[in-house]
Amino acid sequence: MGLKQIDIQFSDQNGYSILVGHGIQETFVERLRAMKDIGKKIAIITNPNLSDLYGLPLKTNLEMHGFQVSLHTIPNGESNKSLKTVQRLCNDLSPLQLERRDSIIALGGWHCG
């Protein structure tokens, strides 16, 4: 499977794109920079299984291209699909002072996005 871009559009505001597939890391920085008005801060949210395998290399790659990157993990399991997890994540992200132009990357499956 190659890369597939899914564009999400809303009638009353701007939408966003989701990239799915193999080979994303090779073109990710170029795709990110091609977006207009992209900020310099990026928060990556992933699970423990993917953090070392994909999260850390992505963080390093983005930092080498001048982005300020933080990596956050959400534990696996149904019990972590909770408001407590959302609260912890908000507490982790709040000090970063992300702004409208900055990005949050959901890296992984169903519970990261």
C-alpha cells in the first residue's frame, strides 16, 4: 500500500488531511513544510509500542529540520480511552503553549487520534 491522503473538510471552517500508508517518514518533513503557515512546534502523540520504533526517529528527523518537538505516549488498552487520559494529555501539552499554527501528530492507531 502506498501513501493515501484523506482530506477532511468542514462546511464552516478549514479542514485537515490524514496520511495513511507506508513510506510516510521519507516524505513527511517535505509535506509538512508544504503546508501554508505551519508553526515550529509539534507534539507527537503515540503509544508505547510505537514510540521507540517510529516516534523517536520522527522526533529526531523533525528536530533536524528546525522544529521544536515533544513526544507523548498514551498507554495501550481500553481503560486508557478515558477522560483521565485526556486530562493527563492536556496537562502535558499545556506548558508547550501550542498555537493555532503548530501541529499535533497522532502516530498510531485508534486511540492516538
